[in-house]
Amino acid sequence: MNAQAVTSETKFSDGTHRAGPAYQVFAERSSHSVEFNTLFVDISPGFEADTGFIPRVDNRRFSNFAKYTFYPEGKRLISHGPAFFEETLWDHSHNFLGYVVNPSYQWSFQRHSFLGLFGTLEHERLRPVDFSTLARNVDYAHASGGVNIGTQFFKWLNVNVEMDWGTATNFVPRTGPPALAFANTGSLRAVVRPTKSLTIENTYFVTRFIDRDTSLNIFNNHIMRSKWNYQFTKEFSLRVIGQYVTTIPNPALTTLQNTKQFNGDVLFTYLLNPGTAIYVGYNGDLQNLDRSLASTPDGLLRTRRTFINDGRQVFVKLSYLFRY
């Protein structure tokens, strides 16, 4: 079990201030067949969240996860069993904010292969304080289901795939308050090790929202990432990461912009031990922003094919471990 308690205070230029505590308690028990954990989080309305690490204040969250695993005696099937996750949220005025119920079942086989089925029932309540377009509290009910499958049949290749279908909330409609939409998400992860020195990790995520009334696309979002790591010697290595993110919206149904972003990262590492190392790296970011940086009602003006580098960094980091 672990627990923490923190507090924050913010003083504003007009002489007012905002302050409040936040608490968290987590407990877990695990064994060969049984796994269980429970979490309670309490974030007061006055707690400072501008750093971005706290996505939402004025809420209490209570969640539980339970899993039981059977181990049959067989040559192919190693284990199988159900898992269950549930979460409930409410605010400090004792108003219900939502819940999530997520049952699943997974079968594990030889060579790190597995097959899983899962479903999700979710209920969320949005308030006028959350979205100014809401005149009252509105409840949104979601239901989805999916499958995940993975294998390492070959030692040099590990592949995981997950897909789900259901409903979700479109928080950025062109007009009006948030509304329910059909949603489809998928992910693909492939780790390739062609040699002992080279490891290539590739991931692809896709999210698609569809309007329930017209069956038209609201938006498609694609994230593609490739990470290459080459170990020249025990001490010297090179890591290269490339990531491309694009959002393709339907302007009639959402305020999202047509965005394209490519981020590149190169890092040389000379590591003598965990405390003594030299790092030399470069990071660059390209976006389809217009060079004028003109504003539109939906954000900065975007182009269709041209890019500008809106962030470039070269860095050197040295560390040395003094032994006593």
C-alpha cells in the first residue's frame, strides 16, 4: 500500500488566492492466481492544475481491479482467466460524474501469444462548468467492445494488435454542445530484432469518429512512430525516433483543424555506468503551419503541403558518479 497527500496555493495579482489539497491511496494484493488493487483519489476544487499533470480538479475517484488466472496442464494453452475493472467519479458537492465498467477475458499461449476479448460500459456527466455550450448537466452513455491479439512466434518479431468499436463523446463539434458519436480505434505494435545489436519498435494508432445521424466521418486521427536503437558496443549506442501525427477532420462536423506534424529525435549515448554517461542529442519538429502564423476562429492558419520547423534543439548532457 502507498499513499500521498499534497497541497497547493496560488496567489493572484488582484490579491486573491486559491488553495486546496489532494490525496491518493493505493493498495494491491497479488499472488500466482489472484490479483487485486484499489485506488482512491481526491482532488479539491482549489488544487492548482495549470502545469497540466492534473487533467481535472474537484473530483473524487474510486476504482478497483480484480483478475483471476487459471493454469491448465496443456502443451499450448498456458493460462486463461477473467479480469474486471470499475471506476466511479463524483465531485465535492456529492454530484455523480460518471462510471466505467470494463470486463475482459484473456487466453495465453506458447511463444508469448495471447487472445483477449473486452467490453466497456461508460457513463459520464458533463456540466456547464465543463463546457459553456451546456445549459444544464447532460449524461452521455457509452458502450464498446473489442479484441486484442499478439504473438512472438518468431524470436525476432513481436506483434500486438487491438481494435474496438462503440460510441464515444465528440467534445469538439462544429456547433452546439458535445454529442455522442460512433467511434473506432485501433493500434498495431511490432518490435523487430533483425540482429542482436538492432531493435526496431514500430507503433500505429488510429482513431475514427463517425456522425450517428449522417454516417459521415467527423475526423480521423493517425499516429505513426518508429524507434530504432543500435548498440555499437556495451557503452555506445544510437537511438533514432520518428513520429508522424495527422488529423483529418470534416469541417462541417468539427472544429478540429487539418494538422500534420513530424517530430524527429536523435540521441547518441556513451554509458560507462548508470551514473557516468555522455548524451548528445537533437530534436526537430515540423508542422503544417502557415509562415504568417495568422489566426483563424479554429486556431493558427494551416497549409495543405508545406511545413515549418517550429522547434529545434541540440543538447549535450554529462553526468559523473563520484564513489566514496
